[in-house]
Amino acid sequence: MSDDRLIVALDVPDALQALKLSEMLGQDVSFYKIGLGMLTGGGLGLANELKQEHGKRIFLDMKLFDIGATVEKAVRGLAQFDLDFLTVHGDPHVVRAAREGASGSNMKILAVTILTSLDRDDLDAGLMRPGLVPDLVAERAARAFEAGADGVIASPQEAAMIRALPESESRLIVTPGVRPAGSDLGDQKRVATPAQAIADGADHIVVGRPIWADPDPARAARAILDELPG
């Protein structure tokens, strides 16, 4: 029996390899993330095949950012694919436009707070205002919720703080940057284990490299599922 709290990131070179990975994972995994890197490798076709032919749930991680009219138009087009989650940047004008574009569909809009690969030095280099990263994440989450986001993307280290926000009631928290104990951190900087992320308030965890880079991806996925609290 699969547990859709685990979302497997299909961060592999192309759709054929992604389909092969999904076949290896079988019924253990029901939810997949397709990111920007897969877009030119058949990402939308892959999303449609996994959804319509294999009954999987799909998280399209595009992190859209543009003027409101452009975001609204893009989201309206993507909503036709019967996707489950779509990411946009958490700026309120972007979230509002995305909500308008998704109206009439079941696709949930998730707002990116601060990328889990960034730390305070990165924010300084990008001229982001001063402040502790967790505080900025919580503030961006609250503003995104107020703008209509169905949920937010944040590192597991901020999940508890976001879940404590009054605005987070009935909203989703999805956490990348999740690594099983002892695994390589890769390009992530703000991480936690699967069990800790769920315990701190995450509804879904996103795991990629620790699964697809393992010699036995199905075994790796089952080990992560076994870590999740009941």
C-alpha cells in the first residue's frame, strides 16, 4: 500500500528514464514530482502518462514567476493537464494570479518561500533584506496563504514554524530538502530526516537523489516510507 506523503522527484535526464524508475518503484510510490529540468525532456507528456495511464498523482514543480497576466495564462494552460500540485514563487501578486488561473480545476497552488538550497549568504548575494532565514520563510508563507495559496514549499527546518501560523490551518506544507539519516546532502543546505519533517508538520516530503541514485530504488523508497510516523 502506497503512502502519498512521499513524493519522489523524477530528477533524471529524460521521460524514458523517469518511466523506467516509476516501473521499478511500482505500487510503493503513488506521487511524483516533475521539475523544470524535465520540461524539455518530455515532462508534460510524462505527467499525462503517469496520471492517466498509471493512476499516479503529479506535482509539477515549475516555480513560475512573471507578471500576473502571464502567470494566470500559464497556470490556466497547465490546469488542463489534471495535475495535483503546481509551484509558483510566493510573491503575493504571483500567487493571486495563479489562483485565478487554476480556478475551476482541482490543481493546488503551492508557493515557494525560500529555496532549500539557499542560506543567509545566498540571500545577501541576492540583495534580500536582512533577517534570519526561518523568520523570512514564515513571513513569506503567511503572505502567500493570505494571497490564496493552497500550501507552501519550505525546508523541513521551517515546517513547525509555518504550521504554527494561524494562516496555515487547512493548508499544505510540502518539504524538499529531506534526507534519510546518513545520506549525502547533495546541493541542499536546510535539511531534516523524513520522520522529523512529518513530525514537524509537513504533509508531504519530496525525495529525489537518495531514491533514484540508489542501486535499488524500490528498497530505498520502502526504507523512507518505513521511517514515516503512522
